[in-house]
Amino acid sequence: MKRTHRSRHHRILPFAAAGALLAAVPGVSTAGSNNLSDLLSGLTISGYIDPTYIYNQRQHISSFFFGDKNAAYNYYHSSFGDLYLEANKKFSGGSSIDIQIMPNRGYGAGVDSIINAAYFTIPVTDKFSILGGQMPAWDGYEPQVSTGMFAVTHNLLFDFSEPGFFTGVGGQYATGPYTLQVLLANTWNSAFNTSFKEPTLEYRFSVAPSSSFSYGLFGTIGKIASANSNVGPTTRFFNDLDATYTSGGLTLSGQLDHGYQSRGAANGGDAHWYGVSLLGNYKFMPMASFTVRYDYLNDMKNGGHIVGDPQDGFITDPTDPNAGPLRQAFTGALLLYPYKHLTVKLEYRHDWANFATFLDANTGVYHDTDNTVAAQFLFAF
């Protein structure tokens, strides 16, 4: 043991001496300090961990959920229960780069990537900027990350109607309260896919007439696989109108979705779906707030554009191959802020459908309702 330590000591001495000599050379230590200062200037780092307890009635789950890359994406197992790190660097002149790491439940998890998002913004004029990279989709009122959520689970439209992210290059034009964004990107919800050779057009027009109210229209046009295995990729059109109002401790949000895909339904016909989600959160004291949310998603046309997913309540009606489900959900959540950096979310969620769509994992029997209880412990910095 002593010999090992002595040998290590002799190896360290030359490096220490060299460091002292370099520090004594005029300008060297100053240059190093300046380089480090330039690197850190404009750099912000944030992140969180959010271990989550989940109970689900039909799947007979009662367990903490954290860092599980192998768990399927379901409404009770979505983008929470992970580590999240974000680094944003702003450069002189206004350019910036944003990098988000989310190893297990992020957008890159489906392609074995820890990258949730990574994109740049370069201002060309005071109103026009170039955008590029992998970025969260511009739709809906709910963000992906837990720090922006007023509940544990996401609404039905976030999980089963709208796209999650896209990868491409485009531009942004902002003047006054108006912002227009356009992107030419990889196909719907995909960072890399050899099955689709045509890019997708993404666009959003946003208006913020005041600091408390904003609304916007998002749309996408592109190809995606059909729910019918006998039909190849077909064109999907999707639009989303969302709005948010905040005043004091009150936040009100809502969105309206409509989607169409040619030959994209279960029976090979055209798929049509539409839905609405409404959320209200009220901070009734400094250490607590309460959330209520209602979701409606009509996927009945031609058997539905989502099939074979009984864990989430999306199957074609066994008695009618031309009918899909009408899904609804009600969520209530209590949010507590007991300490700095810590948020505790307690949620009850009730999901239901117009016929028996939820499969009981133990009995194999289908039911028309499902219940979820969640407790999330979110530590953010």
C-alpha cells in the first residue's frame, strides 16, 4: 500500500511543477481564465429528477417508476420518471444552442438516444431567425417536461393525437405580438426513418396580445404508416389550436385538435379524429395549488387511427370493424411546494370509453373504465 502511494506521489510531482511554471508565465493564466469566462458566459444549466409512484387499476401496477427505458409508453407511463438536463448557451450576436438530455423517457429513447432535443437559433435580422436540429413539437398547451406540467400524466391529445418532436431546418419571423414558424423536417415523430422519403412541413402562427394571454395554430403535413398493415405510408394532415391565460394564481389552458389520414384507419378507409382538452390550475396558497383537467378524443371513424392498444383504451369495436373508440378522461391533481426546488404532485385520473376497450392484465377481460393514482416527487434546479 505504501509503495503504491509513493509511486503515485512521484508521478504527480512533475505535473504540479509544470502547472506552477505555466502559471508563472505572463499571460498564460490570464488567457486560461478568459477562455473559461467566455465558455461560461451566457451558459445556463437546469434540470430535474422526478421519481413517480404509479397505481393503475387494469394493469395491476403499484410501483415507483423512475429511469425505466424498457417500459412501454402509455398514458400512465409517459415522459415522466426520468433525469433531465438542459444546457443553453447564448452567444454574442444573439445566436443560441439548446441541448436537452433525457436518457430513458425522452424523445430519443425510441432510437436508443439520450438526446431529447438539440437545436440552434441564429438571428439573421432583428425579426427573422434560422432554426435547426431536433426539437419538441410546437403544438398543444402542455410541454413534455415535468417542470411545466400542472399534473403528473399528460392529456389524451398530447399522448395520442399530436406529434411529439421533429428534426429539420426552418425559420422564425417575429414582430410585435406575432410569431410565424416554418420547418421542413423528418417524418412525423421520427428522428431517423428509412421508410419515409418525403419530409414533413411543420408550421405555427402564434399571437401574444398581452403577457397574460397567448394563442396559436399549429399544423403538419406529411406521411406516416397507416393503422392498416395492408396499406403503406399515407399522407396525414393535422391541426391544433391552443390558448393559455394566466392571472395571479390562476392558469387556464385549452386546445382543439383535428387530424385526417388518407387510408389511415383500421378498416383501410380514411381516418378522422378530433378532440379537446381543457385545464385549470389555481394556486390557492403559496405552498399549494389544485388542477382539474378534462380530455375528449373521438377516434370512431372507420375503426380508428389507433388500434391494438388495449392498455391505453384504443381498440376497434369487436362488434363493428368500422367503429373505433370515443375516449375521455378526467384528472384532478394537488400540487404541493414544501421546500425550495421540490414539488410534490398527487393525482387521481379516471379514463373511460364508449365500449369496453381497457384490457385487464390479470383476467383478460375488457372494461370501459380505468383508474390511475400517481404521486410525483419533482426536484428541479
